[in-house]
Amino acid sequence: MKSLLDEQRNTERSEGEEQRERGKCEAMRKEKEKGENTPPIQKVKQKKNPLKILESMGKELITGVLDDLVEKDVLKLEEEEKKNIYDAKLQDKARILMDSVLQKRHEASQVFVKTFLNMDKNSTNIQAPEKIMAGPDESEESTDTLKLCPHEEFLKLCKERTGEIYPIKNKNDRTRLALIICNTKFDHLPLRNGADLDIKGMRGLLEGLGYSVDVEEKLTAKEMESVLWGFAARQEHKSSDSTFLVFMSHGILDGICGTMHSDKKPDVLHYDTIFKIFNNRNCLGLKDKPKVIIVQACRGANRGEVWVSDSPATLADSSSESPEDLEEDAVYKTHVEKDFIAFCSSTPHNVSWRDVTKGSLFITQLITCFQKYAWRCHLEEVFRKVQQSFETPSVKAQMPTIERLSMTRYFYLFPGN
């Protein structure tokens, strides 16, 4: 009886295997017939073009990265701007993406890496470098770094605005010079506490922009003038493309106070003297080149209580200067004075403020705006950014001003180039 049951099971197993084999054969036959009946053109379409596959992956990647940047609000866009990006064509998205990455380098790089890694989590075990994965948020990132201008952007602007911008000499050949004059201690005036922070900040900024910086301190008006004449005669200016002159001291309406200044015995370097020394008659090395003058000093006599004022004392109105002199200056400016721009910390007759623990409000904002915007904005735009930061008056108000502007072109600093 047992042998009969075993024989029956073996027979059923054999029949099942035969049935499965017949099913496989039938499926293969149908597949073959389907292939034979497929037109030649359709067969070609079934073979995927590797280039098309790569193109499709590229589109998916670019769109995914850009969408991530927008969704995470890295670009800080308005809703209408976001919609424009979502609706843009692929080639426009790529351009917008690169601009966004340049302006938001750190956080954008985070999203870039994470998007690459998340495209197919099962295809690789690669992890992002620890520094990128664990990088600080933008709010924690240091803001005291000068943003560099990408070389492509530098070449693009030079090509598009030829004739409109001052030429920039080759980085390896030029010899840019800058001068900082800062008076902190005076014989008859208050100590300018916090001025050392201004020196440090401005020196770091100018060196970052490619200038060799000379710093002079504790000078009388006569000594300041002597230093300026010597600096104007430097041979390096011939192979330079520009210069910066930075003055930080107590001041009056007409100029910068020397260390011996007092009401009874003025010790003042007049602004006209500065422009005279560096005009095209006396400083041929800087002819037709930008000459940027930055002044951190009071231009009036008002004093404060909480902040330290860069004003020596109550001063008489200096409007006694004769109209003849002013007319003569105007004619002189037209023919000799060119390619200058002066950026003063306050408007005429008003004070400038300095925090004894942080430095001057004007210099602090100036450095910040250069670091943020000099890579893509010309000098006047950077100065306007500084003015905008003072637009809403605080407890101690001041408004920086652009004066004696005789530049005939736009001056781009192109940091890094």
C-alpha cells in the first residue's frame, strides 16, 4: 500500500514539473513572436540612448537642487520670486542656481551635498565630509570675511562694461598702496578710545583687497602733510591701479585735527591740502586712477553723553572762508582734480560717533558692507549700502556722505582678482 502511494506522489510531481516547463516554453515563444512582430523603428526606440539617460539625470539633479534651495529658503526669496524660479526653463534655472550658490555659499553647499547623497540612498554608502555635514548654520557663520569675486564674474563684467569701469591691473604685477593715518592721543583733546579697533579693521580690509598698507599714528598737521607728500611720491603708484587714504582723528568742518590742536592754537590738516597733494599735477603716478579718501572724524561741535564724540570742542562757524577762495577751488577742481571720491562719516557741521568697545560706527559699517558687497558692487554702490545702514536714526544719529566725487568711471575692486 505504501509503495503505491509513493508511486502516485512521484507521478504527480513529474506531471507538475512537466506542466511548469511547458509554461516557460510557451512564455518564451510568445516573447519571441512579439519581438518578431515589432517594427524595426520601435525596436530602436526600445534601446535607451546613454546620452539621453545622462541628460535626464542631469535635469532631475539640477531641478532637485534648485527646488531644495528654494524650499529651505536659503535664497530668502519672496513667494512671487519662488514661483518664477519653479516655472523657469531648465537653462534659466541653472543660471539662477549658480548665482544663488555664489551669494549663499555655505548653506547652499550643504543643500548641494545632501541632494547628491539623497538621490539614490540604496546605490552608495558614501557620506559627506564631517565638516560639511556638521557645518554651522548661516546665523552662526562668521561675518567678518571678505567675499571674493568669482573669476568668471570678473571677466564677464570687464567684458560687458569695457569703457565704463576703471581698468584693473594684473594681480601679480600691480603694486597697490594704501595709507591709514590715525590720531588717538592728543595734547589738549580727549583720548579716542576704541580707535585701535578701527585701525585693525581697516588694515585687515585693505590688505584683503590687495593693498600694502602703511599706518601712521600720533601726527601733527604738519607731520600728516609731510607723510602725504612722501606717500604721493612713491614709485609703486605707477604700477598700481588705485589707492586708499584713510583718516581717523578728531575733526572740524574744514579738516583733520593734529595731535597739538586746541581752540587757541589750531593744528588742522585741511581737506583741500589732501586733494591738492594727490591731484593730477602733483601725483602723476595716480593720474586717471581712483583715489579713495575715507574720513572718520567730526565735522561739527556737538557732543554726546553715552558715546564718545570725535569732536574736540565747541568751534566757531567756519563759513568765514571767502567766496573768492571757493570760486578758485571750483575752477581748480575742474581742471586738476579728477578720479577722486571722498566718503565722510557725517554731514557737515555734525558729529561722528565711536563706541569705545567696538570702534567707530561708521568704520564698522563700512568694513561690513565692503565684506558683503564689494565682490559684485562698484564703490559708489558699496558706499550707498553704508548710508542705508544709517537711514533710520538711532540714539546717536549720523549720516555718512559722499563728497568731491570726480570719478568718470565705475570702480570695481573685484576682491580675489
